[in-house]
Amino acid sequence: MKFYDRLIDESAPGALQAVPATTNVPSAEYPRVYADGRVTFRVHLPSAKSVHLEGGQGLCSSPVPMSRDGEGNWSVTLPPTVMGFHYYWFTADGTQINDPGSHTFFGYGKQTSGIEIPDPQLISSDLVTAPVLPVYAPHPGPQGQIHEHWYQSQLTGNWRRCFVYTPPEYQDAANAGTRYPVLYLQHGAGEDETGWVRQGGVNFIMDNVILGNSSSFFFAAGSQPKAKPMIVVMDNGYATYATPRPQMRDPSETYLRSGSEAFGAVVTQELIPFVDRNYRTINDREHRAMAGLSMGGSQTMAIALTHLDFFSHIGTFSGAQFLAPRSQAAGAAAAPAFDPQTAYGSAFADPEAFNSRVRLLWMGAGTAELALSESLRQNAEKLRSANIKLVEYHSPGTAHEWQTWRLCLSKFAPKLFQS
Amino acid sequence: MKFYDRLIDESAPGALQAVPATTNVPSAEYPRVYADGRVTFRVHLPSAKSVHLEGGQGLCSSPVPMSRDGEGNWSVTLPPTVMGFHYYWFTADGTQINDPGSHTFFGYGKQTSGIEIPDPQLISSDLVTAPVLPVYAPHPGPQGQIHEHWYQSQLTGNWRRCFVYTPPEYQDAANAGTRYPVLYLQHGAGEDETGWVRQGGVNFIMDNVILGNSSSFFFAAGSQPKAKPMIVVMDNGYATYATPRPQMRDPSETYLRSGSEAFGAVVTQELIPFVDRNYRTINDREHRAMAGLSMGGSQTMAIALTHLDFFSHIGTFSGAQFLAPRSQAAGAAAAPAFDPQTAYGSAFADPEAFNSRVRLLWMGAGTAELALSESLRQNAEKLRSANIKLVEYHSPGTAHEWQTWRLCLSKFAPKLFQS
């Protein structure tokens, strides 16, 4: 994650300065980002007849044809796009392939190329004189740590891996007796426990919001409160029981809880005890939060709202459970309308009890993910009408992409454990 | 890294049991390993005209043609091969592509598919009754941790990442006052600081040799001594100065030290102080070791032997510096013959001083990497003739591949910090 230490001088007269993406493997000069925000992708596929660039929301909404030069290089330049992390791949004669010039990131159920698009204004800037960096960028202050753990799950019958972030001050000898609250933070569908670390830059975000680093644009204006020092745990959201379990008691909740039942058991019966054994946690519901993006937001609602003895702070970033009912493909079960009276085991039915028990219900989405943004508005309104307190956040101009989730985390974390 | 929890039942009569490789992405059924040790690779490339399997030493020494079925799937079955980790890729009509069914690992300067080939005897075994696992396998005992750090290097002018292993007992409150020796452990050419964690399974190896886990085949016979609990640090071996430095004083050493000069400065001036600030280390040369594989072994010799005020234990696994002079491509500088009297700033010239100062000089290679194995024999003999004490190890049947380096580490680590 080096920034701007390798400028490319193009020979064309008047060419703009450019940098290889920081997500490139060493020495790969493509993809590259120009000082006006344009991005050029290039791949050497001499025997291909047709090559397209494809990618996630925020980068390109449909396949973009690439052009071949005389040496078998296919390239395309995109107009300025949303900064942040984007998945992408090439489709050559119908086959998806990754970019050999890029690192890969686990998304779409497999290893996928990814590009970190920087703020184009910084490309032509001197970093020393223009040190206003994104909240997810490395910073020169004290650093938190990412720890990797493998644990044997009795519930799923296999080895599982989780990552744990500890804040900068955690290792200080002076804090050896200090205990910390914990946020359980989940990835989206097709991703895994590496997502928040590799794609998200969770450690840099948390460091910056905990330290209130003035080098970050969030703090340059001085208006953002600091987050409490906390531990963040990131597990794999996919879990199936080693031995089948009886049906859920309430079949009407199958839609909302499918994919969450076994994972919820892992979180509450195995993961939380594991973390509490291995870290200096404050082991009670008042100091435990859960949040997630997309599928992870859906799981967060399903798990946290039905386990309020475990969690007091809840966040969902582009959480899929807020999709309003819509026309379904033949054979798929229709999603029930979101009804605050009955949803999640009637967790919202008694607003006074809910508001005193749940210290924070926080819901975010990007304004460019239109359906989710709109359903967030509708459902937040339904909840407010039912006298449920919540915080609603719409990230400007970002889609169903990591930039939305990075911004959500940076806004959500400072509101945790403040009461 | 699950083992054998997803058996594949093939419909063919008399078909052997098989398992998807543990390095596959979730739900990918290829590559798969059969109970007789054969491995089948398969990839869907309907528009390709010719597809080959290629891979590192130990898997396939030359491209293996794959066959197309009527649905555009190309496949090939390899005869039983060396167990352990192997890089591989497909070449379709001249273009290298990764296997979408596999996780990727940083090798050859880019993200590359990899397969973990298990002991085929275990595929048809009941794990409960046959729990003799490789030394690099997850184990149910107390687990060490991998920590990830980013640090800003003044010498190179950019952000660098390192991984740190701490032993199982490090986190115990009872050991809060205990300090530990440190092994600096390096990857090979084209790899990076993730190599020992992802390809190597360094945390499982170290746990198993520190705990003497009886579930591991190394300890089933009861003959292997336990390793001392230690910290292991893995940094990126590639480093260039932000500002050019004057030439090295002794140009005759350029060959041996090229690629090590800036990295050696990073290790001794930045990395070691960083680790000593952040971990409970024993901060002296008697409790500091360095080792590495291939290029990392070469770097270890170049750095440790010229910084004996920092290191007392030295290991090289398939270290490239032991190549005897050989015919060079036109224009390439010839490697000087290995001369114990003059090599590495004459570190070996006074054997008595060397043997008292260097507590362990350990050199390993695989018997199937013929040139390196033979040059190890020759150079070890030269050193012994010069009255230098050393340990020589030849891993049976393994090539220039991670299985050699895993076995080297498991043999080397128990000899560290014992005097």
C-alpha cells in the first residue's frame, strides 16, 4: 500500500503524470491512474479475438471493450471514477481471467483482481505538502495490529480462520491491565474473513478514527469525534453444521435467517468465547457490537437482534435485508415485506425496551446503489414511525462497493460504546 | 486448511475416494487428490485450442498437455507426486492463466495458483483413528499467532509490511514478564512476506515443534527434540534505497551481496528495532537468528555473516549462494567460486573465532534439487575442511519447493537457542 512513490513519465507530449495502482504486483505498470483521474488497464493476450474489462459496481456497470495493439496488448482507458477499491477482471473470448499485473482479493467466491484508485488530486501533489490522506490509508502514527487465528469449530466440524484487530495502545505495557470493547465485523457474499483486512484496510480506518489522525481528511476539518479504542473481530460468514439440525421453530423467518443460523451459533457459542479467552475484552453485552456489509449486514440483523443478550450496538452497511419485496424469479421464495412489528422475533415490537437495550442501531448505504439506498430510506422511516431510534447514513456517490463500506465503518465506529 | 472433510464420491465403478485440494476456493471440486496419490486438474476453457498444465519443481518439470471434453473442460491426471505445496498454472494458447478454482499465492512475482497435496494415505483413513498429521498441519493444541504490521521505512522511503509469529505461550498472562529469542525468516525470489505464512504454514510448524505435538509425524516416534518458544519475523526481502548510496567498498563481493545491501540495512537498522520495540524479545545477538530459503538463504548468509554483532544462529534452506560457478549466459557476471578464506568479508577465516561466535550454522537442501544438493555437499565439505562447524541436512526426495523448506524449518528450529 505504497502511495505515489513510483511516478510514470509517459513520452507523449503533454502527457499527464500517472502512477501504477498500489494494488499492482511489484514492477507491473498497469493498471495505472492518471492525475486527471482516468485509469488505463492493459493485458497481453496475443491470441485472443475479443477482450473486455469487467468489474464491480462503481468501476464499470457493463463490459467495456478493449482494443488490441500490434503486439497483442489489449487496453482501455476509463474516465475518472469513484476512488477506492474495485474488483475487476478481463473476459477473453468468453473466459474470465485475472490481471497478472494485479494482486488478487477474495470476492465473487474466488480470487479476483482488484484496483485501489487513489484521489487523483494527490498524484501530482507533493505528499509532504499535501498530506491529507483517506481514512483507510497508512499513517505515520502508532499502528494497531492484525492478528490471524485458526480455531477448530465443533459446530461446523472444521478449521476456521478469523482476524482480530487490536488498537495501537493495546500493546503498551502501561495498558497491560486495560480491557477493551469488541466489534464483530462481517464481510459480504462471495467474500471471506480476509475482506475487511485486504480490501477494506480495516486497521488503517480504525487507527485513524481512534487516534483522530489529523492527516486524514476526516479529521482535517476537526469535526469528527474520535472512536473509543476497541478490538475488531472478522470471521468467515459461511458456516454449516457438521451434523444437520432440526428446522427453525418459526418457518416464516427462514428468509431472514437463512445463512445466519449456523453462523450465529458459531459466533455466540465458539467465536465470542475464543476471543474473550485470548484478548483483554470487556466480556458483556454493553461492550459488544456487531456490524457487517451486504450479506454480513443481513447476518448482523438476524444474529444480533435475536441475541440481544450478546450485543448492544448494531450496524448494517448496504445490508441486503432492507430490500423491499420485489418481483422474484420463478421458483424463488418471495421476501416478506419488512414489518417492524414482527421482524426478527419481534425485536422492535416494544420500542421503549428496544431503545433502552440497543444503544446504537446504525444503517448505511451508498447513494449510487439505488435500490438499497431507497429501501434503507423506506425501512428507516418505518422504524422511526414505530418509535425505534436509529442513525441513517447515505455515503455520497458510492455504490455497492468497498468505498461505501469503508466510509460506513469510519462513521459508525466513533459512535460505538460512547454511552 | 481443512483436511479431508469433503470426500468426493465418483460414480464410476471402483472409483477411489478423492478430496478437493484444501487450497481450493470454497465449492471448487478441482483440483482433486485421489487416495492413491494421483491428482486431477480441470479447467473450463471452451474457446481454447491448446491447454497445458505447468508448475513448480516437484509437481511437473515440463508442460503437461491437457485433454478437452465435449463441454470445453480441459483436464489431466498426474501420477502420485511429492506431498506438500506446489505452485501451478495453466497455459492456454500461449497465455498463462490461474485456476479459478484455486486460491492464489505470491510466487514468480505475481499471484499464482497453488495446490496443497496431502498424504494420500490419509484420504481413505478415518482421521480419528489415524491422526498422524504433517508438521505443517493445523493441530488441536494451543495455537501461536500471526501478527501483521505495516511500518514506514526511512531507508526505502515507503511502507513495508512484515508478519510476526508469536508462540502459543506468549499470550498467557503467566508469561507477561517472559522475553523470547527471535528468528528472522525470509522467503525466496519472486515471493514476498506472505510466503512463509500462506505457502509455508509457519505458525503450524512452529507450534508443532515448540509443543512437540504427538499428533505430528515428527513426534510420533518420540525422537525429535522440542524447539524453544521463539518469535519469528518475516519481512519482504526486496528493498531499494530511497536515495542512491555509494558503491560497496569491496566490489569483489558484489555478486554475493547484490540484493542484500539495502535489505540488510532495513533489517539491522529498522526491522530489528521495530520488533524489539513491539515484542517481548531478548534483545541481543545470542538470542537472534536469521534464516531463509533460496534467495532468502543467500541474503541470510550475506547479511548475518557480515553482521555477527546482530546474529548468532544462521540457517540456509536451498540457499542459492552455494551454487558452484557454472557457465553463464553471455553478459552475466560469473559467480566467484566459494572460498571459505575470503567469502563474506572473511567471516570464516578464523575458524576458532567463528565457531565460538556462531552457535549454529545450518544448511539444508532437497535431494531432488540436484545442483543445489550437490553444491551444498561440496561447500559444506569445504567449510568442514576449513574447521567450520555446521549442520548439513538433505530432505529426502524433495526439490526446490516448499516441502523442502517446511522440512528444513522443522529440523532447524529445534536446534536454535539451545546452548
